[in-house]
Amino acid sequence: MNWFVIGLTLASAFASAMSTTLKKAAANRATRAGQRRARLAGLGGPLWFAGLGFDVIGIGLQVVALHYGALALVQPLLVSGLIFALILRHVGSSSRISARELLWGGALVACLTGFLFFSGATTGGSGSQTADRGAAAITGVAILTAIAACVVLARRTVPPTGRAALLGVAVGAVYALTAALIKAASDVFATHGLLALVSSWQLYALLLTGAAGQFLTQRAFQAGPITSSLPAISTVDPLLSVLIGVIVYHEVVHRGPLGGLVLLVLLLLLVTAVIQLGRVETEESTSAPEPSDASPGRLGSPNPTAGGERAGR
């Protein structure tokens, strides 16, 4: 069953990378047009709708993976989307992967492979496992408190870098909470059916956190350099998801007496690789020359304005 979950998760990560690539290509074409109408048309054109379709596919695959698999397995593995996005970006722009990207991309793949080997993360059954309600309530309150604290601190007078990082931490926490709610809502649907899901609090909490995540993501990208917010988002989500899985679902995430230490080292290396890859992509985007109006949009070409991700806006 774990291999089935791994396949679903990798497919979800690839679909998300395709969505980002297509939406960036749509934004690039709209930006080249240089007019407000053209920009709006570009964001509603075929590439944008194709990206939206991949969004739906990616979310659907993630829902199924979270239902059958462990949070501590699915969420860290979704980081592989960075590798898919890296490949798609260079294929679309007909450019070569730099030595720095190759180094950190290889490190990321090695960490994920090691995580899969040493983890053995399970939910204790062939399907879902009932959450510990007491632990879920305490964990939920703690996460919401941390999110609120990050948002409040970010509103204080702090440098843009610190503000973006704080909001990035909040976004990562919201994403982890959303993943846990996806798992809980899918369990309700699988066990009791559609009517029970519609009348459950899990569904509406999921919709609320999903909307909050989208809002906070845009705020984080607007607050300061994306080199501060994006690494925070990409690292807090998987790390907190592992913690939620262990505390709420009693997931087993290591093998042997030294398995926990090995996993901790791998996760720290994973965080480092994610941060470095995020910096490389952002540096390429901010240093890329503005395209001329006559140049055609290319799939995956770097653009700091794509998806509302302009650094320091």
C-alpha cells in the first residue's frame, strides 16, 4: 500500500509542478503584452486553464494519497515537486541545469530516497486510522496560536525579510493543517458517505484553511523577498505534517533504534536543499532580462511576477 501512496504522491507533485509551469507561462505572455486587457486575457487563456486543470488533478491525487497514506509520508514527499518544476523550467526554456542546481537537486532526491528507506511511515492499517481527538484538539489550538502569533508579529515594524519569513512560517503551518483536515474529511467521506461529509465540521474547516492559505501566501510574497518566504513555506509544511502525523494519528516514522536520528538528519538536509533550490530559482528569476514584446512565451521561463510572486513587492 505504501508504494501505491508513493506513486499517488509523486503524481500529485508532478501535477502541481505542471500547474505552476503553465500558469507562469500564461503570466509571461500576459506580461509581454504590456496592457491590462492582455494581462487579464492571458490569465484566462488556454495555458492558465490547463494549469487550473492540473491543479485539480494534483489536489485530487493528494486527497487519495492522504486518505490511504500517512501524513508523515505524503507531505514530505510532495517536496519532490521542486525537482519536477526544476526540470520543466529548463526543458521549457531550453536551458541547461546549472552545477548548483544539480548539486542541491541531487541532494534533495537523495534525502527523499533515504527518507523513504528509513521511514516506513504507516497509519497502522490498509486504510485510514482514526485520529486521537484529544491530541487533535490540542495540536490544532497550538498550530492556530502559532499562526496568529506569526501574523501579529509580521504586522509589527520589522524588516521586509523578517516579515516575509514570519508569514512564510504561517503559510507552511496552514498548509500542514490543511493536509490534516483533508485526511480527516476523506475519512468521514469514506466511512459515512457524502451526506455525512457535507454536514461535518471537517469539510468547512478545510475550506476555511484553504482560503486562508491562499490569502496568506499572497501576503507573504508581497511582504518581502521571496527568498525569505518560499523556503519557510516549503520547510514548515513537511516538518509540521510529520509532527501532526505522529501526535494525532500515532504514525510510526522510523525503523530501528537509530532510525529517528537518521530521519532527523535527513529532514535537516532536506530543509537545506529546499532553501538552496528556492534561492537559485529566485536569483535566476530576478536576474533574468525583461523579455521583448516580440518574443514568444516559452513554457517554464523564469519570471518573478508569475503567480504574484514578485520579490519585495
